[in-house]
Amino acid sequence: MIHRQRRLMLGLLPALFALLAAPSPAFAAEDGDFPQRSIELVVPWQAGGGADVVARAFSSAVAKHLPQPVVVVNKPGASGAIGIGDVIRAQPDGYRLVLATSELVILRHLGMAKFSYTDLAPVAGLNSDPAAIVVRADDPARTLEDFLAKARAQPGVLSIGNAGVGSTWHMAAAAFAAASGTRYNEIPFPGGAPALLALLGGHIDAVSVSTAEASTYVDAGKLRILAVMADKRERGFESVPTLKELGIDVSVEMWRGLAAPKNTPASVMAVLRVAAAKAVKEPAWLDTLAKLRFRTDSYADAATLEAVMAKEDVFYGKLAGRLDVNN
């Protein structure tokens, strides 16, 4: 009998040890600090584009300020709608975030998504960069005026690539065309990086992307920026005029920031916001962005980012209503 009980106890030991080793859900919720496991940062664009670069630089910089890693996962498609929607539907526990971009505000105005910026909780704005009109370095059009003259001589013939229908860069190109009185064959790609590669390969005539995304090829002498869509000349591109200087009243920027599912606990949001504010001061973060010509001075706290979203919601609503963005 004693031997039988001993064998029974020995047989139960593995299960007992496993039970003791497993954390109690109630204890973890009350006593454990967030985060207790890795955080997934969804980038709703392909690898290599501006959002992806910012996300990976942030993942590295924030490592000093969180006890668990932030792991970047690319979920591209539908001009960001797939990745954004994935995080909106995620459990609001802080373990899945999105590297949100201006498309969060744009897509519903084009009927491409039902979500709104209010369906996510802003953590922080990490970076913003202006749109630019970019051509190959060997293009005969040396200035924007040359490019516009060529476009007016061949309405609808010159092709401009963008990061996809409904993307910020698509909207920027459409606004540029309308304000300059020109027409183009707008070619969508699944991100800024593929659009730039198509331009390098001679498959399109120009692209609308950020100054930062084009900078590597500009520095290598392969591409040339004709104009930026900003209120003033961009640092690092001081020789490039703004559209406004050239009499075209268009200014379009893309912001990139962190957002969590709506109703994420305030305590979790506080941890994420503090970590983000510290990460953007890290030398590694600043050096990485500076080397790639991304702005390093456009951090925004949650309240400021939410105000930017609200303002852009009005802007893009009006822009989508008066432009042929499906061209």
C-alpha cells in the first residue's frame, strides 16, 4: 500500500512542479510589471520603406528602457489597412502595437477602410518627413519647371510611382498634380521602397516619396529631388526648393508614430509612453535617423499626435473629396 502511494506521488510530481512553475493569472495581473514578454510592433508596410526603418531604429533604441524586447513584424497590404486593422482588433494589453502612419487617417475617406484614427490609442509620434518629387539623376528635367513643362506637353503620359492607392505619397502626388494643373499616369506600388526601385530601373518617370527614403540614392548620384512638399526647405536638402517657393501651394508630410488598441489600460500606456520618450533621446536612434536623412526633431507626445490626427482627418477628408485620387 505504501509503495503504491509512493509511486502515485512520484507520478504526480511532474504535474505538481509544472503547476507550481506556472504563474497564477491573478498574481501576474496584480503583481507583475508590464511587459512580461516581448512586444510585437506591427509595420503595415514592406521592409525597407520609411516606416520600417523608423520601427527598427525604435526597436533598438527602446531596448534600454523596457525589460522585454520590441519585435518588428511586417504585415503589408492595402496601403497599410491590413496591418492597422490587425492591431485595432488585437487584445488591448499592450503586447501588440502598430507603427501607424498618416494612412490611419486617410483610408476611410477613400472608402478603403472603415476604421478611424479614434480606433487606436496614440502612444507617441516618432518622426515625420515631407513628400518630394524625385526623378532619375540622368533625367533631362533638371528642375521642377522642366518637369512640369514636359508634363504639360504630354498630359497623362508621364508616370509617377507612389506607395499604393490611398497612401500618403499617392495623396501627395494627386495634390501636386491638381495644384500644378498637370496630369500623370499614377502607378501604385506596395510601398515607397518598391516604387524607388522601379524608378531606378527606368520603369517610371518619377516617384512621390519622402526625402529620407530617396536620400540614399540621391547621395549615390542615382536620383535627384526636384522639390519638397514642405513649408520651408528641408534640413539636409537645403538646395532643393519647396513647391510653395515655386508657386504651388501644397504641403504634405507623413507622420510615423506608435499606437495601441483602444482601451489599453492606462498603466500600460504610461509605461509605453515613458519608454518612447526616453528612446527618442538615445544617441543610436538619433544617429540612425540622421544618417538616413530622417528628421530627428519631430517627436510628439500622445496628446500632440492625437491633435495632428484630428487636423489631418479634416485635411484629407477635403482633399479626397475634390481630387481624382483613383487615377
